[in-house]
Amino acid sequence: MYDIEFNGATCRDHNAYVRQRPNITLPQEEVEQFRVAGRDGVLTGNRYLPPMELYIPMNFRSSSGDGETWAERFRDIRRWLTGPGELIQSDDDEYYLKVLNAQIEESERIIKRYGWFTAHFTCDPYFYRIDGKEEYSITDPRILDNDYDTSHPVYVFTGSSGTRTITVNGNSVSVVVNGETMLDTDRMITYTTSDMVLRNTRLTGDYEDLYLRPGTNTITATGTGLQIIPNWRTR
């Protein structure tokens, strides 16, 4: 039976059941367009993907046969399906969706014990591999031959301190390392894990230069102790 997991809890954990698997429509790339006086056509600017919207209809029931706990059960479900998190579908459980916001948009009490509602998930427009959250060596074949879309990895510096240089596909970035240091190319931040303090001023270069492109990648680094969290993603 189809189920979802949101932030570590499933529908069944809340006595809820999916009525119908959602239709997933991938968002289409949007392109900025500019008109120039005296010139035919348009000029194009930035390209971006809008969020993905998922609507999942669900049923639920109260824990008591007389329906006295109906309202409490619904409040519990609302607390669960509110805010950001990660969404996993039971029939696609090697991937997760980054949920920007979850909310319940409509609901109805059908009979004393049963009700229904629609959960609305606003998501990042990509599907992310669950194993892409793990750490890998920068020489791992899966890292160097990226089977997915352009990915925004996290680089984890340990080992030797001082100025370290990492070169990805011919583009170099330097960072001053003192203790375990995370270079997050998606959020575009650098920080030390011991105190969770931002160290962006220790970085020289552009985060975008460290993305993993589809196909073959080359990665080299000075010093010792560098792992990568690839954040593999696809549409």
C-alpha cells in the first residue's frame, strides 16, 4: 500500500491513509525575457525552476470507536504536516523531496470517527538520492562519474590545518581550515562543526565552481582529509 514518510513519521503512525497517489507534474524551466526597443525578439536572462507542488488526499480516523478523540487526532496530524522537512514516497524510497513547506489546505469530518483532508507540499523541484547524504571519498567512482543532474555538494575538510585548495573540473577554491570545516555549495556557506560558526571570510573563490556536473568530473585537493557529501539530485 502506498504511504508517505514526512520528517521520519508515516501516515500509519498517525492513523492516516493516502486516498490516492499524487500526480507529480515536474515544473518547467522559466526564463527571464527582456524586450529591447528597436530590436526584434527578446533577450533572455536567468533561468530557474519554480517549486514543485504536491497535493495528497488522505483519510484518517480517531483512536476511539465513538469518535471522541477525532479533534485531537486531527490536531496531531496538523502538527505533523506543517513546515519544512523531507518527504519520502514508499514506492520511490531511494529518493526524497526537500519540502519547503507543508500544510493542510482543506478537511472534512465524514462521520463521527472518520475524516479526510488534503496535504499540500511545496517542494524543491528535484528528487534527491538518500545515499547522496552520506560522505564519500573524492576519488570514489560514483563521485567522479555523476549519473545525475548538476549537484551542489558539501565538502568536509578534516586532517591537516592551514590553507587548503580544492580544484573541481579545473576551477580552484581555497579555504583556511582549523578543525573540521564544512563547505556547503548549496547554501553557499562555510562553517566549523565544533562551534557551528560561519567562516565565509576564510573562503577564496566561488561556490558554483565546486558543483558536480553530469558525467565525468575531476577533483583534486591539497593536504589530507577531504570527504564529499554529493547531494545527488535528478528530475
